[in-house]
Amino acid sequence: MAVFVEEPMGLSVRNAKVEDAPKLAGLMNMAGEGVPAYLWGRMAGPGEDALAFGARRVAGTEGGFSYTNAYVAEYDGAIAGMLLGYRLPDPHEAGPLDGIPVVVRPLIELEALVPGSWYINAVATDPAYRGQGVGRKLMGWAEHLASASGARVVSLIVAEENVRARRLYERLRYQAIARRQIVPFPQCAHTGDWVLMTKEIPSTPKRSPSGTSR
């Protein structure tokens, strides 16, 4: 489903394109508190930069990090932010975690608590565009996509020490329902817990926040 949402003051939201992959990888890593780069670095070849490897993964069409699951906010053609999200299967179980890196096990456990929800895997605003409503616009678009998919709940995970992001979600009426302790890793920015937050939304598909074109 191709979408293009025009917003006031030159802000627009559109489906991500494969050529957006390098920028998306950086924003995904920002949203993921460094976890994506840590994992990509473990999978990258000798001497390969973690974000360069991540960009190649994002440019693919399979997996949760694919650009096909992403949307970008633009100001006058420049990417100001991104949203990565999709509906989780129902049932959705964590499954055996023995072969999974310990860093991501808490995240997988939390995801398994919200089967069938529309899961915001990542949402981030480029630092140059913070304070201009980009995050709020992307969150509104996520809720539109969730409603259109038939999901009753939108879910996300945030580091409890990321106060700026957590306060935005609280203002948007997301509520904390579960938490798991963060497993430290090199360049880990936070201690404390990962917090699972959810928000119930109307089940009937609603009109997009602004116009759409396909």
C-alpha cells in the first residue's frame, strides 16, 4: 500500500524507498538505543562497518528491519524522521531463546506479550528536526496504519531512561504494562528496564491524518 500524507509546514510522510536504506539504518539504530548496530556488527564481515551492513539488511525485502515496513517523514525532500512498524502475529510466542543473543531476549519476551498488536519497532526523529512535531506526526500515522489493519492495540518498547521519548508516549496516552531489565552491551546508553507500552485504538479503519495518494 503506497501512501503519501501531506502535512502543514512542508512536512510529509511517505513509504520508505530502497534508496533510503542508509539513512533508515542510522535512525533505526538511534531508536533502538544502539542495539541494532550491536547486532549488525556481530553479523558483519571482517572490517565491515556495522551501519553499512545494517543498510544492506534494510535494503532487503525480508525481515522486520526491511524498508518495506518503514515510512519516512520529510521536510522539503530531506528525511526528518522514520517509522518502522507492522502487525504482530496472533498467537505470537517468544519461543526458545537459547540461540538468541542475550541482549535482545528481553525485547522478544515483551513483544510476545502483545500478540496481534500493531508494533512500532522503531520511531526516530533526526536531531536537526527535533521539536518540530515530527515524532507526533509519525505516531499519528502509526495509529492510522494500525486501525486500518484491524488491530485494536498499538505497542512499543522504550528504555525507561529515555525520558524524552517516554514522555511523548505518555502524552499520547500510551500506558506501561510490562518491563524487562536491559542487558548491557558495548556502547549501551542506558541501564534500568525496557518498558512495554500500549494504547487501545478504534478497530474501524479511519481516514488518514491528512490526505493520501496511492
